[in-house]
Amino acid sequence: MRKSFPAEDLARDGRFRRARMEDRFEDPRNDLAPAGRRGGKLPPDRPDAAHAARQMMHGIFVGEIQALEGAGRTVWDFDDDEAPFALKLDMARQCWDEARHTEISVKLGEWMGTEIGEFAETTFLYQAACNPDPVLRLTGVNRALEGLAIDVFNTMREFGQASGDPVLSFCEDWMLADEVTHVKMGSDWLRRLTEHDPERRQRALEFQRVVDKLFSFRGFRGETDENPIQLARTFRRMAGFDDTEIDEIAAVSEEAVS
Amino acid sequence: MADPSAPRSPFAPWDRRELPGLFTVEESARRVGHYAWIEMRLFEALGGWVATVPELDVKTTLGRHCYHHAWHAELWHKRLPELREMRPERLIKAPNADLEAFVAALTEPEAPELTIEKLVGVFRVLLPRKIAAYTYHLAATSRITDAPTIRSLGFILDDETTDWREGEMVLQALIRTDDEVARAARRQVELEGFMVQAGGIAGPGSLGESPPSESPSTESTVGAAS
């Protein structure tokens, strides 16, 4: 088995459909959606709320698979001198967590009325987990993407509460607890592995900014009613982000709209 | 009410633990080091394979089992300093080059159509060997002096047998044709060959049989002394 595994080779069964990130971003239909089907915060009374929630859940599902695959590759890709044993233990633990999230997401998808393969899958999340430097990989995945997962799960948890769906809010709350743990892992390893290497820390934080910006594209995440995913400040603080860092992510999100 | 001053045996009548065990501190540490090594290689392989298998239930199973074996490795890492090994990395190694060759062969398959080959290596070759070696250790070491190792072995064996059963069921569900039966059998034969050469996960003596080069001379020495 190779030590580096490209996103295009990710193994899937015949139900999955792969889409390129750039095709999704540059899809001209993004500008043509009728008012009722535009992005923005997702109140249950929006005409397309059920469809949008199902689409979001499918996105979470494929994201969890890729998070599982990414954590697994971090366990395998690096020798002991590149990634300490304790880091690999954390990543193995994350494998188990992401496996559970995958299972939860499949069941929630069925509960909400979607099925595997109804929506296309992009592999950008996994691509962030292919960085050859374990510090950059951990920072991009555990701080940027798992941070995004905090925002997504909190948004879906609130949607479940607002729409009177206790199953959805229950499951999202449990997954949210795991994501806070994963972000803390990322912050901890960033600090430990770059304690005597400020230049490497800066590169890692810059990589995180790039990933954060990509996932805020076209106002996907932010703090206004225009943003489908709301920045979850309280849970991010629990995960170890300070207010300056959260403000920075908010600023990156605003920049990404333009 | 019982007389509080009456002498009682330090062991309850049903407590049949005895001294000594078969393993010295050094022998227990040597084996634990090999256990840590194989658990590490296994959890790394399971993590790496997640991305390579298309079957969704296999992906999540590998992810779950990956953590189980990582936790076993952690337990063994922590045990080594308690066995007077202050540089654990000295003992965390393969018992011989044959077991390294086994791991290299075990982790070689990558292609998405090779799920059977991946799982046979883990669930029909390696896990049975681990369960056997751990069970032997449990039976052979002193239940009094080496109790911390025994406690870890209990947790680990519980995981291993549960995971082995789950993996075997997945394999039985995947193997449906004569060709797949043959593939599974070929793979098992190939990897068992490496494992037999290695002598088990702790090398020759994994199941208690003495290494061939040592047993005759030890016996003759004892006989001569008496």
C-alpha cells in the first residue's frame, strides 16, 4: 500500500457520484436560483427547507467518510519519526469517531428522506488531508475542517430544534461534542509540534486560512442571515479558538463572499 | 458475628492463583514489546486501508478496529516501563525479520477489488495468531506477580475476539463464489507461511514451545546439575 493516496483513487461503491470542486463553484446556475432556493440561513418555513436540509445531510455524510479516510491515512502515511506515536493514537481515535459519524449520517439521511448518491460528492475535504507535512495536515483538517464541522453541526442542530425534529438535533449534538474534541486535538498538536519552529507554525496557520477561505466560498459560512452555515462562536471557544482567531475566520468568510 | 481477631488465610478458598509463573520480568517485557510492535503495525494498516475499500460497512469497521488496536498498543507502551524497561523503544520491535516480512506482505494489497485479501490477512491469519499468543501469555504468567499484564490481556482479548468474530462475518458475507473462496484460501496459505516462519507474533515460543536452539541445552544443563 502506498504512503500517499490521491483523492481521485478514493474507493466508493457504484452509488456515489463524483463532482469537481471547481465545477461546483463555477456552476452558472449558482446565480440563477430563484429566490426561494437561494442560500442563506435555513429556517424551517423556507420553501426548499426540506430539500436543502437533505442536501446538507448528504454533504455531511460524504464529509464524514472523507474525514474517516483522512484520519486513517495520517495513521498510515507517516513514519514514527515524522508523526509521534501519541499523534497517531489521536488519529486512530478520530477514525473511530468519524466511522460513527458516517453511520449516524447514513441513518439520519434515511430519516430525512435522502439516499446515498442522491447528491454529488466533491473531494476537497480529503485533499486537505493529503498535505505531506503532518503539522499542516493536522492544522488544515482538525482546525479548519473540523472547525467547519462545528459550525455545520451546530447549524443543523438548531435546524432540528426549530423544525421540531428531536432525532436530528439529538444526533447533531452528539457529533458536535466529538468535533470539539477533534479541534482541540488539532490545536494541541499544532502547539506541540511547532513549539520550536515558528516558521512551520506560520505555514500551518496560513494553510488553515486557505482552507477556511475555500469553505467560506460565496458566503457559505458567516454570521448573517445570508450565510447557510452560521459561525458557532461558543462551541469554537470550547474547542480552544480565542476570540481573535474566531474574528479572523469571520473576516475570511466576509472576504470570501466577494 | 465473626471473631475479628481470628486468623484468616490471605487467600480465599476459591482463589487458586499460584507462584511462580513461567515468565521472568525480562521475558514478559520482551513479549510485551513485540505485542506493542504488531499492534502498531496493525492499526496503521487498518487506517491506511480505509480509503482503499469501496464497501461502506468495511470502511467503518476498519475505522473502528483501527482505534481498538491503537489502544492495545498504548496499553503495551505503558506497561513496558513498569517492567523495568526505561527505553521502551528498545523492545518495541519485531521478534525477527520473518515477522517483518509477514507485515510487509499483509499490508501490500491496495487496489479496491482486493478487500477479501486485506481482510483475510487480518481476520484469518493475524488476529487468530494474536489471540493464541495472548491466551498463552494469560495462562503462563504469574497471576499474582504479573497481574497488571493480565488485566491488560483481559481487555485486549475481549476486543480481539469480538473484532475477529466481526471480521469473519464480514468475510463470509463477501465471499460468495468459488473464485472468491479460492482467493481467500490462497491468501491465507501465503500469509500463514510467513507467520509459521516467524514463529508467531512474539517469535518462536509464542505459544510456549521453546525455541529449538535453546530447549535441548537447557534440559541437559538441568539434568547435569542434578
